[in-house]
Amino acid sequence: MRRNSPKKPLVLLLVFVIVISTLLVVSAKNRNNVSWLDNIIHFTVKPVATFFSNVNTSIDGFFEYFQNKKELVQQVSELTYKNNLLEQKNASLSSLETENERLRQLLELREKYPEFQTTASSVIAKDGGNYSRFITIDKGEESGIKVNQPVLSQNGLVGLIFETGHGWSKIQTIVDPSTSVGCRITRTGDISITEGDNALINEGMLKLLYISKQFTILEGDIVETSGLGEIYPPGIPIGKIKEIKVSEHSNSQYATIVPTVDFSNLQEVLVITEK
């Protein structure tokens, strides 16, 4: 088969250039009689000029697009970095505000019981679950902490010191089933006992026992330490009565108590080291 010569397009382009050049020369010599030549030249050259002009515009737009995109990506990256820094600063400020609020409440608690010498300490471990039986703090014998000393938080009674060591102590909380606390109803002054319960510990609650028929307790009543016994001073909030029930095995009444202390979020405590 016969193939087209690769030089043919070049020849056609050369002929086109010669024709255009001739027309331009003729047009320049006699402007009065060659208006038809101007029309031909205009008709012939305009599409070519328009084509190259559009190509040039497209190329400029192409590179401008990528330049703008690069600048936009850089701006987004910078804004993202600044936003992350602001979020970190806000988180730090929020954490400091929360810590300052807790420390302020502990200071107020100290001022509430000026007759006691107290040691502030931080929670470093729990025995598992939100409502822990035992909580470990970061101070011990070197800070004057001893077994059976009462432990408070900014909201109320936590429990007592169960075990001590150097640089640590373990607290037995009031929700532990083997713990009992002498208490009274703040509104009426009625005396009773609170006790941890195996059936209630997973709900973070404890029992109010020995409710006499003469008691006029109501749901929502505040329960506080009575001061009876040798461990807990009087007037420390324990919890709030949630519900009054009748025992399944007898006709005696008992009440469930929601502690005022949120053991799941407990972070700082006060240990009463001396009365």
C-alpha cells in the first residue's frame, strides 16, 4: 500500500503561508481595489488567530488553576494547624479550670472543718468499675496517714483508710458491703445506720437500715454522719434517700441511698489525720 508522505503537511503549510503573504503584499500596494482581498485574509486568518488566542488563554488558565489550588491547600493547612493549637489551648485551659475548681472546693471543705488537720491527696487507682470498693491514693505513712482515718471529698464522705504504705494508702469506700456508718436524717434528726450492699454496689448505692415506724423520712431526704462512734465526725453528707422499701424477709423497712460523692469521677480527697 502507498503511504502518505510525511512531508505533505509541511508543504501544505508552506503553500498557505505563501498565499497569505502574497495577499498581504497585494493588499498593501493598492488599498482601493482589494477590499475583497481583505475579506479573504480576514476570513482566513481570524480562525487561526482565534484558535491560538484561545489556546494561550487556556494554558494561562491551566497554570493559574494549579497555582491557586496550591495556595488554597497551603492556606487550609495553616488554618488547620492554627485550629489544632487553639483546641489544645482550650483543652488545657478547661483542664486547669476544672482542677482549680476541685482544689477550691477542697479548700472550702478544709475551712468547713477547721477543728481537723487534713491532708489532701490524689486518686491513683481503683479496684475496677465506676463504683469501687477500694481506692488507692498517692500519700501514705510519710504524710501522717493511718488506718481508720476518715476520708472526705468536696461533696461528702468517701470512706476510711483501710491500709497504708510509703507513698500510698488504700481507702475502703462507704459502698463496700462490709462497711457501715452511723448516720442521721438531716431534716428530722432521726438516727440510723448506712451499710454497703452486694445487690446495690453495682448501682453505686447503699442501704439505710433500722428505720423505725416513728421515722418520717421522705424520698430526697439528706443523710449525714451522726458522729456516733470513734471514726467519722458529725455533719458530713453521705447521700440522698432515693426510695423506701420493705424487706423481703421481714416487715422491716429500709431505704436506698444515692451517695453525694461521684466515685466514678473522684480525683482528689481529704484525709482527716487529726481531730
